[in-house]
Amino acid sequence: MSAPPKTVIHASDEEADAIRDAVRNCDPKSLGMGRAHAEMKHVPGLVELLADPAVSDPIYDLPRPINADSITRWVAEGQAQRLAGEGLLLVTLDDHGKVSGYSHIHVWPERASAELAGAIRADLQNKGQGSTGMARTFGWIFETLGVQLMCLTAALDNVRSQKGIDNAGFVRMGEREALRPDGTTRRSVYWELTRDQWRQRHRL
């Protein structure tokens, strides 16, 4: 399960409320074409996407086993998180309307912080699309949702994700134990990045 960043930020009540409102009311299309809130109609496509070990194996917080029941519950949890202003489960649809990726954004409004997890279809990996999509999503989370800090984790052996996160400017801050939904843990590389650092790097 996702855990808030190691760095603690205490948001004002006004800032936390603004973040919750932004999460509840955001338009995924502002993140890019083909982006949408995950709905029950997307469950079959998500099952097909995540049934591929090349997509799902590196991701610690997915429900297991991956089937229609577990993904239905996962989508329902994502919808509840959005209503609470504490998370977003988004899908990416390809030109044929098939689910080609997803993003799961966990938000801690009272700490003005967020974490991102996600994946794209195996045939789209290693073509630069993942890194481009990650960078766009990082900026969107900072600027649209209004958080001050983001944290990320990646498995110790997930070199591809580690490289993409490093290239995006995130700062390594050691390791942390990531808790899976089944109660087991995964040792992970851990990063943080502030909104000010992101803006300085991208000159927003």
C-alpha cells in the first residue's frame, strides 16, 4: 500500500481543501488525449493490460490475483478515493479505444503530497512513451492538483523505471519497504521531488 513521503509537509486547512477540490474536479483530458477516469467499463481492458507479467510484475500495489473481481474492487476503490479528494485512478486509451496504460495517483492533502504509480502496455515500453508520459504526469500533478511534494518508488531490480525517474530529476533518498496489498513487503528505491525543484528544472 502507498505510504506518504518521508519528508513531512504540514499543509494549511485552506491548501488541503484546495487539493481535495482539485482531485475531485480535475479533467483527465487536460493531461493528454485518451486519458480518462477509470470506470467499470474499463475493467476488462485493465484485466487484459495487467494480466501481462511484463506490465504488472514490477508494480507492488496492484491487487492480486489479477482478475475481473479484483480489478472491479480496485476501480471502485479508485472512485472512492477521488470522491474523498485523496486519489485518482486514470486509464490511457489507444486510438482503438483499448486500455493501453494506467496511472494511480495517491494524494495526501493534509501533507500537500502525492505518489504516482502506473504502467503502459508492453509493446509501448522502451520506445520513449513511458518517460514522456511520466514527465507530463509529474508536471500535471504539481500544477493541476497543487501538491508541493511527490515521492516515487521502484523495485531494486527495475532498472528501466529507475533510469526514467532519475532522468526526470527526482532525488534518491535511500530505500523503503513498500507494503503489498497481501501484507508482504518489497524493498524499493525511494525518491522525492518538490514542486519548486520541478519548476526550476522545467522553468515553469
